[in-house]
Amino acid sequence: MRRAEWPTLVMLGLCYGLWILGTLWAGQFSVVLAVGLIALSAALHGSLTHEIVHGHPFRSCFWNAVLVFPALTITVPYLRFKDTHLAHHRESCLTDPYDDPESNYWDPAVWAQLPAWGRGLLRVNNTLIGRVLLGPAIGNWAFMRGDLRLIRDGDRRVLFSWLLHIPAVLLVIWWLWALAEIPLWAFVLGTYLAHGLLKIRTFLEHRAHEEACARTVIIEDRGPLAWLFLNNNLHVVHHMHGQVPWYELPALYRADRARYLTRNQGYVYRSYAEVIWRYFRKTKDPVPHPLWPSD
């Protein structure tokens, strides 16, 4: 028996507490406050789901999954996130347009066949403001379209993941219908904004680089976004120590900062404020993978 991971359990309690306040209480005083609480709590739920995929806070995969069973983010089945995210952790495949499920890069040959409006939309999506405002819609559309294709091709694992997702969504719908005191549009907006907040984290987590170890970022932020993302801004540390809980990552980084920055060849930002300042309306990378073979 390992020691209880109380920080994770406390964050889970805070997450559900904020979501309940947002759907039950805050709307009586301010819809804006309700939307904000729903966005923060659903984004935190996404970060906690990531933590649970990596085996926390219990040894049991079943009981870990139970902790995040209510689908606060609505559109992402837990098992699909688990399967795709663990596949993403194959370091040699990072940023691969085909083998990395979380890559934002496109095969240049496919990119060249897109209509002009499609390329323009994806270029806007490659700015930070575009990723926050358009990224949830584009990402969810591409994700669901891909899963529908897999289900049509007979992938039973994907089908099972979506079937299991149905009661998780119905639980949230029941809560909204029977107990919540906010309009439906406020809940939808808050949930969409939660996806947008998570897009800030994933915006530049990985870059195209010939060496796999140099593809993963460090953002040396200790502010509210680092808290919301459960220190996943120290992304090299997380990729190197995937089984270490979120609250131990800063100490690991401080103890051996030079090693991590040598490993990722200086792919580092001081804070999310720097990221926002540099890329709010600018693209960080081209959409087509810059190192992908042209043929």
C-alpha cells in the first residue's frame, strides 16, 4: 500500500465543489460568475483526468476512473482519452501527424489538398487566441469524426468507450435538468471555455524537432494556470517521470533544472504571460509538419 495521495483527492473535492457552486448557487447572483466557475472546474476536471490516466491517486484503475466518471467536459470519453494520451507518450512519435494522437501538425501532402478556407482556418487556429476560441470546436469535430470512422471500420474498443461515456454524460444532464439553476446556454458556454483554457496548456507543449527528446516544453510558471494544469507546464519532467504525481513535479525540476533544459535543448518559456505576449495573435509553427518528407 502506498501512501494516500491527499493533494489529488483534495483537488478532486475542490473541482466538484466549484462545479456544484457554478451550477446551483452562482447563477442566482451572476450568470457570468456561474460561467466562470463552470469553466474553471471543468478545466480542472480535465487536468485531474490526465492525472488519473497516469495512475493516481489509487493503484486501482477502476476506482481512479470512478473519481472522474461524471463527464464534466461532455465531449471526451474517459477511455478514449486514456488510450490516445498513453499513445501520445511514445516519445519517438511526438508531433507525428499520424502516430501522435495529440499532434497539431498536418502531413504537408494532405495540407496541400485542403481548400483555401480550410488552410486559413487552421492558420488562425495556430495562434493562441485562435486556439482558445476555435480550437475546442475544431479539435472536437476532428476527434469525433475520426472516432466515427473507427467505429464504422469495426473498432470495438472505440465503440465501447463511447457507450460507456453515455451514462457519464446522462449523469450531468440529469443534474442540469433536475437541480441546476442556470440557463443551458450558460452551461454550454462555460464548458466550451473549459476546453479553451486547456488549449492554452497544449498550445506549445511540443515542437517539431529532429531529436525526440527536444520536442517537449518547459514553462517555468508557478501561477494560477500552472495550478489549473496541475504543473503539467513542466512538461519535460512529466514525460520523463509519467508516474510521479503532479505535486512532486516542481521539486524534481528545481533539483535538476539544468538536466531537463539540456535534454529538451532549451525549449523553455518563463511563464504563460510570456507565451500569451508572444503568440496571442502570432503562429508558433506552420500547420504542415516542417520536417515531414515532402513525398
